[in-house]
Amino acid sequence: MSLKSNLFAASMVSILVLASLSAVAQSPVPAWAPKKYPLAPYVAPNKPLWKLSEILAMHARQKSWVQPIVRTKDLAGDYHQMAPGEKTSQVEYPDNRVGIIVWAGQMRVNMEGREPFIASKGFEIDIPFRVPFTLETVGDQPALWFEVHQAGDTPIYPVATNPDKPRDPSGHRYMKVLLGGGAGSWDGQNKPYLDYYKDVVNGRASA
């Protein structure tokens, strides 16, 4: 995986797990802090280094696939590839944002309440909780993206666009319910998307 892709991943993880804080700079204070010992071993799918070229080679015979990359108590991150013409079911996540970084191809992103847009390499997409969305590959090349969720999050399928009961995930059973509480939203720190190459690399990002 290239340095830029690692920077993309680090940027998106930061967006998902850090609140916007205004902290006063302070000098470090020496202290004794407990550190886990011995160090925990890597447990699949976690490993010290994933190379994108190796991931693509693993799935060379598949048009569409999902490759788990990171699993911790806080985050789950996966690479996804979706073949031309394919489209995801409309889903939403109940309590946490979804972060997506597009790495190849193009896909139409349709988030309820927003105009659909085409995302290509370098787009960082922010989907608030309880906002239904779909992803659709456009053009003649597969769409490849890295997607980050809160650990343990399981998608919800709106009945209006998914009349048939989805397949039950391990440890869960889908049932019809009434959702309340409203959807999440975007704000000054969280925007529907950022075009990394145009807005950051070329220096046109707003302050």
C-alpha cells in the first residue's frame, strides 16, 4: 500500500474516532502508565502490513469482493471491490458514522437527503448514522474503496427499499421494527465528501 493510501486511511480513522476538541497546549508531564505486557499478538485479519497489490492478487478471479483488514474493539476496516453495473442494497447504520475512501474506479453515492454525486479516486465520504445510502459502480472499471465502521455495527435495511428480509448475520436475526430518533447530519467538521486530490493536494481545501 502506498504512502498516500496510508495517509488516506489514517485521515479517515481520525475523522471517525476523534471528537472536535479545543485543548490548551501543555508541556508533557512524566508519569507511570500501565502498558500491556507481553504485547498482544496479531489476530487475523490484523497484520503488521497489508499491501494493496497482494490484496488485489488474492481476489484476481473475483469481480466483486470484500477483504477484512482491521478488527479492533473500536474499529472495523475493509477493502471492497464492486464490479461495473453493480449496486449495493440501501442500508443505514444505527449509531455511528461510516467512512469511505475511494481508491479506484468511480461510483455513484446516493445518501438520503443529498443530491447523488460521482466519487472517484481520492474521495473521502462521510455518512452520518441513520442516513440510508447506496453505492453503485459507474463506468467500465470496478470501484475499489476502503470502508471503516465502528466495531460491531450491523447494517439496518429500510423496508421501503428492501421488502424481503435480509440474510441474518452471525449472532443476529433481522426483525421489522419502527425506527425513531432521527438521522445524523453534517456540520462544519463533517461534510458529505472531500475530494482529497483537488481540495488538499492542490491546496484548495477551506480552512
